[in-house]
Amino acid sequence: MEIVVNGETTECEEIITLEALVGKLGYQKNRIAAEVNGEIVTKSEYENFILKPADKLEIVSFVGGG
């Protein structure tokens, strides 16, 4: 199925959780915030949040610095 991640179309398995996709894309769950179709998803929901075809996912990474 196709979903949009940060404005780019991404092909993924038919049934995939947000947590699995985040890992597949190389992100660390504790260093990001995710929004699906304009709604923020809490980290505790990632494991059970099933993505659907044409979902729009925005992932923001936190960067430390000084």
C-alpha cells in the first residue's frame, strides 16, 4: 500500500503499525513526534496504530545541541 511520509509517497506492507514503519524508516521512537492525517499520535499508541492506504504521516525528529 502507499502512504505519504513527510510529503513523499512510500510503499509499505498492507498491514503495518506506526511503530514498525518508524523503525523501517530508521527513526528512533523516543526521538520523534508523529502525526497521522493531522492528528498527533502518542508514543504509547505507536505499537497498535495500524496505518491505512493513503494516510498522510508527518515525522519530526528532535535534535539535541547546545
